[in-house]
Amino acid sequence: MQQIKIAIVDDHDLFREGIRLVLGQIENFEVVFDTSSGILFLEFLQNSFPDVVLMDINMPVIDGIETTRKAIELQANLNVIALTMFSDTTHYTQMINAGIKGFILKKSNKYELQQAINTVYAGGNYFSQEILQKMAFRSVNFSYGTDQMTQRELEVLNLVCNGLTSQEISDKLFISIKTVEVHRTNIFQKSAVRNSSELILWAIKNNYFSIE
């Protein structure tokens, strides 16, 4: 089984040590670097390439947003997962624009952490389910991109990003499930994404989806 090399960047020593201990219990995970400093992590990247990075958002001197941005400038294909708390919501858009591949709550259990790392390592995106539920209260910005999406597609995009199923979208918009699926297909083709998590990242980067 392929070893997944992981780096941890978090300024809380006990939390970082706890994450390292948890990851050490998973057979194909190997923590190759951990630090409390974004600066030290950037120095590490000069000669090393971890498969997945777990990145704290709020850190002194250089925060997770700037660290992620500079890290991806050094290694464009770096897979970064933000370690977050609900109070970090205002920074989500900045982290996404910096290039992260997912978010996971610091209070998540071992199995969700494992799922997040495996998903991002495989080329996907990951959002903690609790984060998606919180993001559901945010809104799509309809003033952008109307040349690419039709008004109805924007409405469906909004509801897909908010986690509604095709049946729920059908009921809310008073259209058939078949019509919903046509709109979903068109949205996924226009955005060139494979799943709802990727669609959320795409929508935020392209100013369709706003997080306040």
C-alpha cells in the first residue's frame, strides 16, 4: 500500500502532537514533518514534497492563508487541507483562493480525518459535513458570471451548494427531477468539476458563492 506523506502545520503543540499520534495509528500514513511555524514549513518545502498538508488557519507571524499561498507558489500541486474551527468562517474564502483542497474541523474524529486525507490525496476535495451545514446559510452572488450560467442554472447551483438533493431542488423550484438533472449536468460541464465539493470551491473562486 502506497505511503501517504503528511505534513502538519499548527501552532498549538498539544493539538499537533495529538494529530501526529492519531495519524501514526493509520497503516499507510506517515507524518514526515510537523511544525508550529509557517516560515519553517516553507523552508521544509524547498527540498521536500509532502503528499498532503494539514494547515492551521490562525498562526502568529505568518498565518495559514499566507503560508498556503506561498507554499503553492513553491509547489503548485501541493494538497493542503485547512484545519479549522467554526469561528474561522470569515477566512474560508481566503483559504480557498489561496489554493486549499478541503476543510476539516479540528474536533473531527480519526475516521473523518482519514477520509479527508485519502480524498484529497486521490485528487478530490473534502469538506467536513458540519462545515457544509454551516455554509448552507450563505448565499450565491447572482451578480457574477451570468454570461456563463443561465438564471435557472444559478438557482440550481445555489441549492446544490447548499446540499439539497435533486428531489428537494425539484420540490423547491417546482420543476421535474429530470429537468433538475439536466441543469446539474450543464452546471458540472460548465464548471468542469466532478462532485459537489469541487463545485463549491469553483463557485467561491468564481464569485458565485459568498461566505460572510
